[in-house]
Amino acid sequence: MPEPDYSKNNDSGAYCKFDGGASATDGAYVLTCIFNSVGDKLLAIDGEKDSKLSLSAETVSYSTKDRRGSWQTSRPSTRSWELSLETVHVMDAESNRLIRQAFDNGSVLCVKQVYDDERDYPPRGGGLAFVTKYEDDSPSDDVISISVTLTGAGKWTWFDLDAEAKGKATAKPSNRGR
């Protein structure tokens, strides 16, 4: 497939203008954290390898007699989010204990993702979630791996979209000893 011709100034540069490249963020730069049950201590998930945030919306579709033809209208309705985590087992990790405890008790966790800049830990997003899956895999030829699914219990807040929440999201991971 040929490369796009970026020399063109499509629609007078109103959009589709190539400015030399995107500044991508490395996935390793995002840390998933949880607060302890008291809410006074933020912990980065020990041994985190991967995280995947999925946001979705149910769709309501309808058609009316005044719309000629066979086109229907759709719009989003109820939204939800889910965060999948892959970690390696870290012996005596407080974050793992809190996740297992929340699963056992059916209690909610306060989840926060931050950017790991080794100093300020700028907030990325967060919300309340229940632990809806916990898998512990102990193969004989590899390290113990843990898969966790956190299912949102309300809105996922993007801190770059909500200035008020961002201003209050000042807690930094207490278990990052840098």
C-alpha cells in the first residue's frame, strides 16, 4: 500500500494536516494504582506488566416513520468500563493483598492511573471498581502470573478532561521508592 501524500494541504489545512509526527506515550509509563481501604495510601500495583482499559456504551437504535428509507438512528446509552491487569506475583505485596481482599469481601476499590515520571506522577484517570476476576497461574517453568479484571462501579474520570478532579488527584504511589 502506498504511503499517504502528506504534502497536500487538505481543505486548507482545517484537518488531516501532517505536522511531522505524533508524540506517542510508552505503555510502560502508565502505572495502575489502588487506594487502601482507609483511602489515605495510594499503592502502585506491584509487578504490573500490562493494563488494558476498555470503555464501552450500550447502543439504542430506533427508526421513525418520518425517516424515509431503511436508515435507523443509533445513539449511545449506558456506559461502562473495565480494566484488565496482568502482573507477576510479588511476595508480600500489599497491593495484591488488597485486590484479593476486595474480591473476597465484594468491596469496591478506588483505582487511579498515573504517569510514572519518577517525581510528580501526573494523574491520568480513575474510578471505583469491583474485582470481578482474579486468576493466579503457577506454571512449573515460569514465574507466578496474576490476571485481574476490575469492573467499573460508575464513571471513569479522565483527569485531562476534568480539571476539578485533576486538581484534587494529588496522591502519589507510596510504594515507589525513588
